[in-house]
Amino acid sequence: MNQPDLLTHLVEGNDEPAWRDQQEGWLSYNELARRVAQLATTYPAGRHLVYLPFVTSTRHLLHYLLALRDGHAIMLADPAQDVQLHREQCQRFGVSLRVLEDGAVEHLGDVPSLHPELAMLLPTSGSTGSCKWVRLSRANLDANAAAIAEYLALNGGERAITSLPLFYSFGMSVLNSHLLAGASLVSCTASPLERQFWDEVNRHQVTSVAGVPFTFQMLNRLRFDWARYPSLVTLTQAGGRLEPALAKQFAEQASALGRRFFVMYGQTEAAPRIAWLAHEEVMIVPDAIGRAVPGGRLSLRHEPGFPDGVGELVYEGPNVMFGYAERPEDLTRGRDMDVLFTGDLARCDEAGRFYLTGRLNRFLKLFGKRVSLAEVEAWLQARGYSCAATGRDDRLLVAIEADGGSSDALQLELARWLMVPPSSVRIYRHHLPRRSNMKIDYPALLTQLEQV
């Protein structure tokens, strides 16, 4: 069986639509291939480490496709980061080419030593330059894109919209899986919370929209009416835990309209998709992450002290990263691991579906009692609160995005449920700080709450 390839359809003569530019309109795979070939003539000879602050634009997409086509190693970064941070990251790894905001290329120096299979560096969810970078091969990217295309049943008729940043692993995976399937994407800089976004969905007959939990929380508040978008057949959710009641609600809407709502789980270290929950099952077990993606395998690693039936979630598959990169020498290394220890605690039901129960490093000790921050959040979410839990070993700090109600009464109720002294729990009405991928910025939240 031939290895699937992300760029199979990016060839001259393929006039199928690939990408809709906001100014130019539709560009075919043929036109993208022509422009990539033209862009290649501006690159210095040799294989490069290319630093790409991935703006959602055609000119930046072309650099991404060129790196994949010609075997350059590419670092994807958030374009909104501080200029100094971009500079430090380039210096840290000895980047040879940097793509600027206008799409031009800046030649920074000699090419660093690179492992022949290194295709991409993706940052983990750290909010500063101290984050780790994940080393991925082309085989990692191809395998994960093929797995996603398989379980979502993607084909050339599918049309996604750029609802997520392309430097974010989830957004990148939407791009990759649609390229592999010969499908098309609509470039849109508006947010799914803006009217312009949904006008584009209808105008260009978009068939799928991807979102993180915050996306669906806000759509629910805005009373999103799926029936108003006839072409929109599929919604996919990943990027963190969505409250089960809300997942079930969207799944029921999908079922009533004959459409699909998928819950998915992943990590950047797996390029990034690890598990998926079929749309038929979201209504039955909306708190599950489902089963391993095609070609992958999930298992549990048990240790003394874990609750019965609970273990660390372990993933094996062709999309598992080579390892991390923290310094230039790491770019020459090959594979460090074949198994990904996710750091998430999980259980598995009799049907083979997995459920997350917490995270190894998200626990506090309150008066000698081990408290899972993930369980605290789930308990509050079940009561209708949008929240985040953090703290230190002597105190649980909870931020709730809500007005009104008694924080004191909720504090007492939560303390009773946890069986800890009320003095060890603090609840604040506080805005939840988020990173550019819309995930909660827990380090920033802890700093802010400790200053209240």
C-alpha cells in the first residue's frame, strides 16, 4: 500500500479548487503548484530551516507548501508573538531563512545541521519562548492527515474554512487532511464569533467547521442555529475538554438535521490527533474521547496510587513525534521515542472507549488530600459554570466567568464536596486569560488570582 502524501494533489494540471484567497478568489491546485515553483526560485540553494510565523494568507501558505515539497524543515510560530521573541527563537536554533509579514524571505545565515527526516518544529502550548518544540517528520504528518481523512470520510468535495490559526496544531491538521484528500479551504480571518465568518460559510458552501471548547461555548451563548447553514454538514471539536452536556447538545442538533458532530483528542506531540469519538456515540457517551485514530493504539499505564481502572493514557502510532527540541543539537537527532506518554489520566469502558479523568501534573494537596483540578472544573461545569481551577498546594483557586450569585455559598459547597476546610478554597469572578489558540493560560491565571 502506498504511503499517503500531503501534496499528491498539488500538481500542474489539477484545476480543482484548493484555496480561496480573500482578494483573488479561488486558486486551483494547479495555480498553487505554479506559485510554489515560482517561490522556490527565491530560496537560496540547499535545505533550510525556515521560520514561518504562519499568518492565514496565501503568501504564507505558499512557504508552507514549498517547505513540504522541497524537504525544508519548517518552524511554525504565532505571528502575534513579540518581535523580540521571534528573534530569540531564530537565534536559539540557528534558523537560516525567516518569512516576514509581507511574505518576503530574510536570509539569516548558514543552514544548521538537520536530521534528514526532520520536517517540522511545532511549539508546545507554552506561553513564552521557553516552550518545547516538537520534532515531526513528513511521515508523522502524512500518517496523521490520512487518519483524520479516513475517520471523517474526507473527499475532494469537502470544503473547510480557516476557523483556527494555521500555526496551531489543530488548525494545521485541518489544512493537512484537506490537502491530502484533494479538498478545498476557504481562507477567512474573521472569528467564528463574527457574522462575517458565517456569511462566508454560506457564500462559499463550506461543509465543515472546526472549533475548540471556547468556540462551542460562545456559539451556544449566541444561540447558534445550525439549520441556517445548509451546506455545513460537519462540526469537529478538539483542543481540550468540552462540557459533556454541551457536546451532547451539539450532537443532538446534528442528529436532528442529519449532520455530524465529532469530539476529538490530541496533542502536538502526535501531529496532533490521537483519538476520535464517532458522531453517533457523542449522544451516548459525551464525556468520552473515543478510540485511537486509524493506525494508532491506546493503552493505560497503571501505577500504585492511581484509582482503580485509571492509568496514564499511552499512545502508539506512526504519528508519534521523534522527540523534543530545546537546542540546536537536537535538530540532528533521530527518533527518541516510539510511544507517547500523554500525561493524561484515563479509564476505558467495555466498548473500548477512553475517558480522561485528570492530568498527572494538575493535582493539589489540600491538607493532605489529593485534589484533581480537572475534576474540580468538571464538577463546576456540570453546574453550568465556565471556569478554570489552579492554585498551589495550600490553596485551591477557582476563576468563574459569571455575574451574580454568591461566591461564598459556592465556596462552601465545593469545599464540602472535596471534604476540605472552606479556608483552602477561594472562588473569584474573573475573566479567563487565553492564549492565541483559545486555550486557558493557566500560568497567567495563577499569577492574576494571587494578586487579587
